[in-house]
Amino acid sequence: MRDKIFVVDDDAAVRDSLRMLLKADGHDVATFASAQEFLDVCTPETQGCVILDVKMPGMDGPTLQEELNRRAVRLPIVFLSGQGTIPITVRTIKAGAVDFLTKPVDGSELLACVRDALKAGMAAQELDADRNSSASRLSTLTDREREIMELTIEGRTSKEIARQLAISYRTVESHRAHILRKTGAANLIELARLASQTAPS
């Protein structure tokens, strides 16, 4: 089953035409006449993508995009507007929009953008899952083990770490073995990859 496509546009005719186009391509579609209607049902667990108008009464499209980002709702967005300007386009793309199309839009072009958006959404979900898994594995480490892990990833040898922390070489080696066992990392390269996935971007 494909993820749902959410169409947010205050023009009923546009909503109806997009619904028909997307359903004909096999997508599950939900439409909303305002940004607030969509926010009322959207959560960080919502999956799919959004086709979003720019100019709407109340909250406009770019403001909705900002609110979704604030709420950590990671839905890919395709903007569709009859009044697009370069500043608005740049603003929305910088905020993470997949594309910005102008009305009237060619149906095949829109469908291609939707497919790209869904792929981008799936990739983001997989990355989030990897980060969560890595964070969970690293959370089992003690403060000392995390300290030794960070020094190891920096390229320090066990002897160097032992001198810096004023502990024995054997203690460092024991901690390193515990770190690999707790995190499930097969080697130091994999351990470095786990740590990088949880580092602030």
C-alpha cells in the first residue's frame, strides 16, 4: 500500500482535479481546504507527502511548512502555486521542499514530482530509523565508556588513552571490548559510523 498524498489547497476545483489525477495513478489521497485542517490531523508519525498551495486564507503554505518543521513532521512537500515568486520559491526550498511547481501544472510532471517526494520521504524515514537505532545502542554506554569511545574514534591508541585518563592500558582495552559488545559494532570503523549517525548535524 502506498503512502497517502495530502493535498492542501483552498480551491475546491484544484483539490478535486488533483484527487482524480493522483487516484488514477494509484495513490491514496486526502484533501484539505486549509492549513489548519491539515494540522489538526497531522502528527510526526504521518507518512506520505504533501502537495501544498502557497496563498491560502489564514495560514499560508510557507508558514504551514515552518510549523510542520517545528513539530518535527518530516513530510516531503511539493509546492503548487499560481503566484510563485523567486523569494518564496527560495524560502520554501531552503526549508526542505522537494519542488515548487506553478499552476497550471502538467499532470505527468506533477506525478513525477510526487514519486520523487515519496522516495525522499522513505529515505528520510530510513535515516531516522538508523539514527534512533544508533542512539539506542550508544545509550547503553557508561560515561567512561563513552569517553573512551570518543577518544578511540579520534584515532588515539589504547596507550595514549591510558596516559590521558590516568588509567591502565589493560583497563582501556577492557572498556573498548565492552563498548564493542554493548553497541554490537563489529569493529572500530562500524563504531565510528554509529557515533556519526547520532552526532548533531
